[in-house]
Amino acid sequence: MFMDEYIPELFFATSDKRVSEQQKRLRDEGRIKKVAPRLYSSVPEDKWPEVVRRNWALVVDNLFPGALLSYRSAMEFAPSSEGIIYITSGTTRTLFYPGLTVSFLRGPAPLDDDGCFLSDLRTSSLPRACLENLRPLRNTNKKRVWPREQLELRLEDLLRTNGEAFINSLRDRAKEIAEDFGWPREFEKLNQILGALLGACNPPRGSFPSVKARADGQPFDSRCLERLTSLFTYLKTTPLKSFKETRKDYNHFRNKAFFESYFSNYIEGTTFDIEVAEHIVFDNNIPAERPQDAHDVLATFQIVSDRNEMTQVPGSVSELSALLVHRHGIIMDKRHDKSPGVFKKAVNRAGDTVFVPPEYVEGTLERGFLLYRSLDPGLQRGIFIKFLVSEVHPFIDGNGRISRIMMNAELSSSGLCTVIIPTVYREDYLLSLRALSRRMRPAPYLTMLSEAHRFSSHIDFSDYPTALQAITERNWFLEPDKGRIIYKKT
């Protein structure tokens, strides 16, 4: 059964005679020790808590076949912060293991639609688990259930990702379970939460802010706001070095705007050879085979080369929406299938990332703006508003370009150097955005944009051929797998 070079961390008593004899031999040899009744381990005793807690599902599955994972454990599929797993069974008792406590509560038997987890472990269905986490408990048992705000947040996530039909189905099944179990008060609480999420009734007292906002007709994406708040906090507590724009002549501004529009489109997949882009922007020579792509580059240039436009920053949430709609309308003017200048009407996604749903866009922008206005003008606000727009993704397409325009308008309005994200820097850019968006790590994002702000300030764009040579020598046009950006001032 066991190879000499490998012995499992945990063993469970078995009725299989051959396996039982092998386990006895290992015990006699001192290679495994008894942890608890029917549970053995091959690791040193000081490692038992870590190993048992990490393998909690195997422990429960093997020692308590047919057990029903319930209450907060059915939501988290992990031990609580205190190391407790909650089980519904025919008796009430508590068993202690190194690193793990298994708490049993007498309750209804598993239902047909309760799920299966591993071979013999069951888990409460979502409707049942919602009701369980709304059960009234004595103070000593309150840790068995989620705080209501946490349950509301999970339900809001489910509404956002699965839609109203899913929530209505959940409510219907929960009502049936509540009637079978005699849990009318639990269903009443759940029904009130779901009704508030659907905007059909007032939220319960003390509800999560996003639930209240939705009931008031101003829903916002609480997960997105959490990420925005993480960035806001990091910006408020992290010193930033900004670079003033000391080159004031028109040619520098215009030529830099060209490269900004070129690279901003290139990073989104609208790629042209630099010579073709020059003819599009400077000669208005639109390739017959790619008129829409050419217009994307030209329209981006028209915005970022307009000194007045690039000093316009929002003073209110309505101005924020107006600027976004105006700039998007210009860039997407030739792409009528992308609803230029209109906030999205359907959910959009990139890979496995689902962006803020349409009905949450304006409310989330409003909440984000409240954070934005509490930051210092210039680099702080620029970095924040760029992430706000890219994270909310308010339009069907063009969100990346709009987010970079909004950032550079913040920088320009404060007399700072604008940022260009060259092709060679694309992976740094995208990976740092993902780190913040998926893992709530703002540091890489801040470092990435601070570096881009710095190296973008190094180039004098006043003379076009000289500037083109300078950025070529610094590898700006290389694909990320072909080289790294070179830092040097001109």
C-alpha cells in the first residue's frame, strides 16, 4: 500500500484487514502515531495542527461519513478563523483535534438537493445555507453563522453575476425549505434582504451599504469599491515623485500626443507600422482597408493633442460622466456597433474577469468619485481615475484608451508630464493591473505607473525624428518578450 519513499501525512482507521495490518506495522515501527481515535499521522507531533487543519475535509469525510457541512462552513468551505467546522447531525457535541474543532448541532437531515463534497461528506445547498446563517442563536453560538452583512455581500455578488432569475429561484427554494423545517422567521429575514437587493422593499436595519444603495435606486459594485478603496488608502499613505512638464513648445506637445495615441491604440490591439500611423495622423491618409482602426488612432490624437481638452478634469460626478461620454463618443465615432458615447447596456468581460454590471456603473462611478476628490490633484488623482475607469469598464469598448486619457488629463491640468505606455511595457502594465484588480495588491500598479511617469518625462519630443530615434533606442517598439525598456534621459 505505501511506497518506502512516500508515506501519507494522515491515515484513517479502516475495516480493510490488509490495509489495517500495514498501518499496524507502521505504528509498531514508530513511523506513524495516533493523533485521535481512528486518526494517525506520519509527521512530527508539532506539525499535527497544521496538517489536520489543512486536510480538514478529509478528516471530516473519513471520520464522519454522511455528515452535513452547514452554517458558515457551507458558505466558506474552510474552517473558521478559530479553526471550527460546523456540522448538522442528529446530536449536539464538539470534538477537538489538533488545529481543528468539529462542532455538531442537532438539526434536519440532508435534503436531496444538498450537495456532495468528497465521497461521503454532504454540504447544505445555497438556499438552506442562507437560512441557516439567519437562524437565531445564543451568544455562545453566534460564531456559527456569518454576520448578516457578509451574507448580504455574497447574495449581492450572486445577483451581479447570475441575475435576478437566479435570486428568485433561490428565494423560491428557500421558502420551500423554511416551510419543511419550520423556519418562517429565517425566511422572512432572507426575503427582506433579497427584496432590498431587487429594489422591491426597504433593506433591513444595519444592512451593508451597497444593499441600501440598491434599495434606494443607486446601486454600486461593493467589490469594485473595495478595490478602489484599497488603492485610495495606498495612495494616501505612499509618497509619490512627480515630474513637471518643463518643455512648453507646441511641437513637443503635438509629437508626444502622436506617440501617446499610437501606443495607447497599439496596446489595445489596433496596430499599425509607425510610418502608416504617421500618414494617418499627420496627413489624414486613411487606409481604405482599415478605416475604423485608422479613425481610432486619429480620434485619440485629436483628443490628446488638444491643450484645452487635456486640462478638463471633473469637479463633480456629473462632470465625470460627461467627460467620459464626450471622449468616448469622439474615439468610437466610427464604430457604431460599440455605442459611442453611451454607457454599456450589457455585462462585459475580459477572460474570466467580469466588470461592473450596467446597472451599477453610475453608482460605482459616484462612489469612486468621492474617493477621487479626496486625493491630491495631479499624480494621485491621475493614478486613481485611470484605475476607476478601467475597473468599472463603463463602455462596451474603448475603456483602456479612455482611462489613459483621463489619467493624462489629470497630469496635464497640474502641469505634470503625461504618461505613455509603450509596447515593450505592456506586460508590466497588464500584470500590475491584474494584481490590483484580482488580488487587491496596489503596490505593483503604483510602481508601474510611477515608472512610466518617470521614463515618459525623459524624452524631448520637440524634434520628431530625434524623438523617434530616442524611443527606438529605448526599445519602446519591441514586443515584451523581445526586450526590456531602457531608461536614459535625453
